[in-house]
Amino acid sequence: MTTTHPKSTVPAPGRLVIWGAAVLLAPYIAILLFATYDPALLGQLWFLPGIGALAAVIANTSGTGGGVVFVPVFNGLREHGVMALDPLRVTAASMAIQCFGMTMGGLRWADRLLHQPDAGAAGAGYVRVRPRDFALVIGAVLAFALPALLAMQRLTVVDGQMILLGYKIFSIFLGLALIITTWTINHKRAERARLETIDLLILMLIAIPGGALTALFSVGVGELVALYLFIRHYPVLLCTGTACVISSISVLVGIVWHIEMDTVAWEIVLLAGPGAVVGAFLARPIALWLGAKRLKTLDGTWIVLSAVYLIVLNWVF
């Protein structure tokens, strides 16, 4: 007597990424055909695909922002008279690029969630992430982050420079806390296997300022979520994966307002967007190769150094 098993509803490994890439191709073609951009300017920005790839690798290995990679690039474009972008247009360009890069990164991490290796095959100390926890983090954070993002875009006029200063100072403390906890209290402890209620509640609180920050600077909510979960010693898949998916959905929602306001420099998106997709595709295996301790140390170091760089750039020079 043979036993029949119901068909699995989980897509085959890599299928989710292929479908996602096909979907991403449609808006890119639409931009190419219908957006307003200067074809002559594309030749002067030939280096942007590489910059987009580098930023996406950083963003999607850590779940934190890679937007700081573009800061010296935008400054250089302004100084050489190629393109002068005000802060609002910088945010719009960064959001539009992340719509491609963070979406591909989120799909790669979601595919990993659906096809995690068995604990025995993965080696000692490997902790599987429950899909329920993955979905809970994303749903709870977005429920609070998206209204804050939309409200900040449409209803509020604030001093972005002062908020950026406070945010980056806070990021420095978070980055240092991540490095310290990685090599002290979390050094030999097993990673948490189940999402705790207190952490879900704190993430919902983090989501509100995170959504507002994302509206202002295109990054914020993903960085805060990833750093908090890393400090609390959850697996990389939960920390980085949820942060990438949250960032992706946040910028996809946030870019609508910028398109309505016509603040997007489409020349930058056309060149950096494909590079961001490639970098995001490569990011997940790089993160897994680094391993939890090295990844957390590098993430903390990146957060601290990039925050210091932005503070010095904006308030010293």
C-alpha cells in the first residue's frame, strides 16, 4: 500500500527570487520608456552601477543602510557641476534605488527562510528560524512604521539636519553596543530560537521613529530592527532577513510620494538600480559566509564609522 503526500506549497529553491526579478524588470522598463531623464547625463554617470552594487551588498548583508555609500558620490557630482541634488532629491534617489536592491535582498532572505538547512547538516549551534517569527516581526513593525512614514512625508515639516544628528549619535551607541555584546554576554551563548513577546513589543515601539526616519533619509527602520535583534542575539536570518523585507516594503510605499512630487532623479536610478539588484543578490551568501560574530562585528563597526563620517561631513565642513 502506498502513501500519498500532499504537494508542498513552498516554491522550489531560487524560484521566489526568479519571480521577483521578473517583477522588478517591469518597473525598470517603465522608467526607461516613460520617465523624464537626460540620456546625455547617463554617460557622465557611468560608474553608478558599481556604486549601487557596493551599497546593496552592505545594506543586504547587514539589514542596515548602505545609503551612506552614495553621500560622497552625490557630493562629488555637485562639486563637479554634473548634478546638484538637494536633500529631498537625495532621499528620493536613495529610496528608488532601494526599491530594487532591498527588494531583491528581501527575496533572497525569504527564499533562505523557506529552504533552511537541517540543524544537523548546518553544523553545531545552528538555530532554525520559525517562519511564524519572521512574519510576526515584519507585520508588527510595518503596522506602525508605514503610518509614521506616510505621516512624516505628507504632514510634517521638520529640521532634518538636527534629526539626522540625533539619529546618528544614537546609531553610534547602538553600533558600539552590538560590538560589545557580541564579544561579551553573547559570545558563548546559543542564539535565541523563539521570538520573545517583549522583543516584539519593543520592535513595535522602534517602528514608529524608524518609519519617520525612513521618510526623511530613506533608511532608519531596517537599521533599527536589525541592530536591536542582533543585540538580543537572534539568528542572522531573522535579524538581517526581516530588516531587508521591512526596508523593501517601506521604500516601495515611500517612493509613491516622491513620484507624485517629481523629486526622483531617474538618471541615477536607471544606472544604480541594476547594480543594486546584483549587489543584493550576492549579499546573502556573503553574510552567511562571514558567520554571526564576524557579521555583527562588521555591522557594528560600519554603523559607528558611517555615523561619525556623516556627522563630520555635515557639521564640521
